[in-house]
Amino acid sequence: MKIGLIDVDGHHFPNFALMKLSAWHKSKGDIVEWADAMFGNGYDRIYKSKIFTFSPDENSPWSCEVIKGGTGYDIKRRLAPEIEASTLMDYTLYPQYDYSIQFFSRGCIRRCPFCLVHDKEGGIHPVEPVQLNPNGKHIEVLDNNFFANPEWRSAIDYLMKAGQKVNLHGVDVRIMDEEQAYWLNKLRLYKSIHIAWDLPQIDLTPKITEVTRYIKPWKIMCYILVGYNSTMEQDLYRIERCRELGIKPYVMPYRDFDNRTQPSQYAKDLAQYVNKPMLFKSCSFKDFSPRKGFRCEAYFQTDNTITT
């Protein structure tokens, strides 16, 4: 068979499902390549993967079977069981990236109203690690809630034995204990540990402060969700607590799954200010001027502080 692949979101980050599909088909002797519409009649099957609903779709008139998957199309659709169970990965699809991507668990213990993970993947459950990139220099660990995995110690052992630097994307400080913080600090960290302070109604200052007893603050990045039932006062509170603790905040403006809710101008201005370290360190948000003739001080002079 000749298989064509389409990464609808672009090639900004390796697509896990397409790498699995490619490796599995190649193991069966099939030819796999990025699909080219000029040769549409030459494929036996096309796989299209789309993660984000806001990514424009690919609408070439393919004359063969087309299989669509990914959250951007259908959160319930899965790979075929034999492919899902495979640990083979085709890193040759993305030679521009010199790292591995890895999951030790899927799902999450939480049901956050702004998040699709539990609906898509269910409760937290361990999964078998996949192949690493033979040319990889570090490992991107994409678990949604790394320490909620009942087998997190096995995951730590795997990473320690791999001997590469690690970028952890899903660390929940609400459940982290002293043992977990100890082992996290033992890993060779690549850039930052990623935590999140999504719900302004929960003050995570004590938990984050506790974590900084074991992990240097400059090694931590905190995602801050804005535009989902929060006020400007609540947004700035979370940002300033991170600043005081020496942690890097990173503002994430909310987008809903159906792409009906677009980030407000306020949310985009706040993200631009916070997410550029030089700006964040050089002035206050009130004094920030994102465009000619406008200073963010104007946001403080209105009653419209709700960011949704």
C-alpha cells in the first residue's frame, strides 16, 4: 500500500499519532510519505490528523480512502487497536526536531470544565512507553498529570536510566508530595517544569511555595489560564504571586473547543506582556503599551474586568 499523511495543524510539533501510523505501516512493508495533492490518485489511503479545532482544514479532492482523526475532528476516535498498542515511532517524519516525545500515562484524575482530556482519554491510566528518537537529545514528557499516574516511580526510573534531559509538561502541584519533589529535582531537567494555575478560586501560593523548597524557582514555568471565568484582579494576582516566588508565569488565553470564544483584546495584551520576559521585567502591566496610542492602564479604568 501507498500511504499519505497530512498534519493539518502544520509541522510545528511532532504529531504523535501520525508517527505511530507511519511506523506501523512501514513495519508491514507499506510506503509512507507526506501526502501531495498533485499525486492524489497515487495513494491507497490518506490519514489526516488535526489537534486544534481552529486549524483550517485540508480540503484537497482525494480519490482514495481518507481517514480523519485527532481532537480537532473527533475526540472519541481512536487508532486501530493494533496500532494503538504498538510502541513503534517514525521520527524520520520530523527530522527538524532533535528530541523524543513520550507518554507514561493517559487521561487525568480531574474534570476541569475548560479541558477535554477526561472526556477524550478517560481517567488516569498507565501506558507503555514508545520508542525514543535515536537522534534525540532530550525527552518531551507529555503526560497530562505525571504524578497522578499510579506507576510514576517506574516512569522516573525510566527517565533516570535514559540519561537524557527531560521536559515535563504536566506537573500538578496540588498533589505533589515531598518524595515526588525529591525525584523531580533529581532529573536532568530541560528548560522548565510546567505547572498550571488555571482556577483563580484556588490559591496555590502555599503549594507552589512548598515545591520551591525542593526545586529552584527558575526551573518552574506556571501556565495561567485567563479568559475563563476570571477577573483581571484574579489574573494579576496569580501572575504577581509567581513573580514574587521567582517563577516564570506564562499566560494562556482561553479558546473553547468549538472555537466560538475568541480571546479578548485584554487577554491577548496580557499574554503579550507576560510571555515576553524582557517586557515583563521592564514595566508593570498598567504601563505596558501594546500598540500606538494605547496603554494598558485603560483596563484599570473600566468596570469590565471579567475576561470571558
